[in-house]
Amino acid sequence: MKHTTSALRIATLLALGGACLTAQATDGYFPHGFGLKAKGMGGAATAMAQDGFAGANNPAASAFAGNRFEIGADVFMPDREMSRTGTGGMLDVSVRSDKRAFLVPEVGYNQTLSDTLSFGVTAYGNGGMNTTYPGGQLNCGYGPANALCGQGKLGVDLMQLVVAPTLAYKLHERHSIGVSPLLVFQWFKGYGLEGFSQMSTNASKLSGSGYDNSQGVGVRLGYMGQLSDAVTLGVSYSPKVSMSRFKEYAGLFANQGEFDIPANMTMGLAVKATPSVTVAADYQRIDYGKVPAIGNAAVTGPLGGTPGGGFGWRNIDVFKLGVQWQMSPTVTLRAGYNHSDNPVTSANITPNVVAPGVMTSHYTLGATYAMSPASELTWAFMYAPRVSVSGPSMLAGTETVSMRQTSIGLQWGMKF
């Protein structure tokens, strides 16, 4: 009863803390990793069981993670810019997005219930779609306008929170399966998009309605198998999560405001190269292109329509590689690299002015210091060099969007 009460309290903290989730280091708009240990290894975690984030990485890992609790935060610092040239000066513009630091909390919990059964709760977030461009740079024929000929400031903010209770079962002392129901909540606001009113099925539900919310229920399935003393295999899959509509943005997103969570699959291996060195590698597939609001080309149809125009994002492949060295009984060092396809295409550059998810490479470092057998501190650092994509503007000339990212985070963990 004591542990059950603790689990409920943890779940409450997850839900409250997760509501603060916002922009993050991104493969598209998914974070490059979940949990600071994974983030220090380029996000490679599908075959690792070393923290309470099984609900995000691989539900089956809960069976091997033991009794533990982690809480921490990442300070994420993206730098986003857009420009337009070749319009004879009429619509040429260059602006940089404001608000370049975000606090991203994280909490994870795991508990062994019996020799074969484990339970955990994880909260994690997506939300790399965030921009805040100043207004007043242009005159589009009706007074001061922003870079996309709308009124005032220009930008969007998408936040997605997933609360994932997790149950894992050991099929064998070396093999487990797991399931995590996904309770998904998302918030979105867009503003300064009035320049696209003539392209919308419902211009009154296109821009400036403040935050609207949406909910859905999904599932993540996982398998983990210790194939030998040195090699562990992990597999995790989540089908597309159907979300309720953003009613206040029915004139922006395809199908009258639908914005579903794309299906994603990850396979990973962890190899103990030596007793103190582990090398982990993950392959991830994210099906952005199969969600109409995200994957439809900008010219597919009117905004909010069926089919409707979207951001034109492609499905992407992500490769994550990390190494972990147990340097001493108290110090563990990590490094990693994360590479993904760029979902943003040149042919759909204009809608991606407000959603420049163009990152392709993340370089990471991290470490854990064991303060005692039951308490530890973990930190992780990430740097993603600037990536730019250019293409023909829907207004005139050529547009370019670009971004670079940095983050640093600290986490406290407890074993019990």
C-alpha cells in the first residue's frame, strides 16, 4: 500500500510538471532522447534499462530497471531565424525568433512488484514547434505587417504531454515484454497568420485564438531481450494516436483542426564492449508524413480542409549512437551522436517559417556521479549545429529557415 500511494503521488507530480513541457531538442519535433542518461548518449536507450523512463523509451525495460525515481530539468536554447530575398525589396525580410531559453522538466518512476512483474510511470513531452517572431517589418498593403503579412507578432507554440503508466512482464530471466497506455494532452496557439485568410476554409479559426487543447489515448509496446551476457536487444512501437480536434484552429490544420501524433518505431542494441564500456545504437522511424496536418503539402488544399494544406513534412529515419564508460564505482561518463533526416522540404518552405524543425545532427555528452549507493546526480549537454533550408516562397522570392540548438540538464536520481 505504501508503494502504491507513492506511485499515485509520482503520477500526480508527472502530470503537473509535464504541463510545463515546451520546445525541445528535436528530430522533427520529437526530442532527441528521453531522460538525461539517454540524452547524454545521443538518445540511444531502447536496449538500456538504467532509469525510470521506460514508458518513453521501451516499456519492457521496466522489468530490468529496479526500484528508482528520477527528477530533473533540461534548459533548452534554440536559435531560429527566417529570411526572404528576391522580391525587389517589397517583401524582403530577415527576422530572428524571440524567447531562446526553455525549461523542460522530467520525472520518471519504476518499481518491481514481483519476480516477474514491474510497474512504472513516465511523463514525457514533444514540442519542437515554437517560434515568436516580432512584427512590423513589412507593409503588405494594409499597414505594418509581420514576415508572413499577418498582424502583430508571428508564431506558434505546440506542447504535447504524454503520461505513460507502464507494466512489464518477464517471460524469462533475460526476456521481457511491456505495455504503456499513453494518455496524451496537447496545447497549441498560433498568431499573426492572418496573411493566409484567403487560403483557409474558416478564417475566424485560423489565428489568434490563444491556447486550445486536445486529448487522445494511445499505446506503446516493447520487448527487451538479453541475447547474451554482452548483447541486449530492444524494440518499441507506438501506432498513430488519434487526437480530438483543435476546434479553435479548425481553419488552420487539415480535417477541421486534426493534429494526430505520428506512429513511431525504434529498434536498438546495447553491447558491453568491456566490463566497464557499453555501446548502444538505436534506429527510429517517425511517420510524420502520414499525419495530414503535418505531412500534407502546403498546396494539397485549403487550410482546414479535407484534404487540407499542411507543413509538407516527410517520414524520417533517425540513427542514435552512444557510449557509456563506468570510469569508477562513482563516476559514469557518456557521449553520443544523433542523426536524422530533415523532414522539412524546400517545396513547402513557407508554412515551416513558423515550424522550422530542420535539425539533422546532435552531439551529446553526459555523466552520472553516485553520491551514495542510493543517490546520484546526472547531467547532459547537447549541441546541434545550424541547419538551413531554402525554397520558393508562397508570397514571392526565396525563403530560408534555419535553426541551431544547445541544451544542458541536471537530474537527481534515487534507488530504493
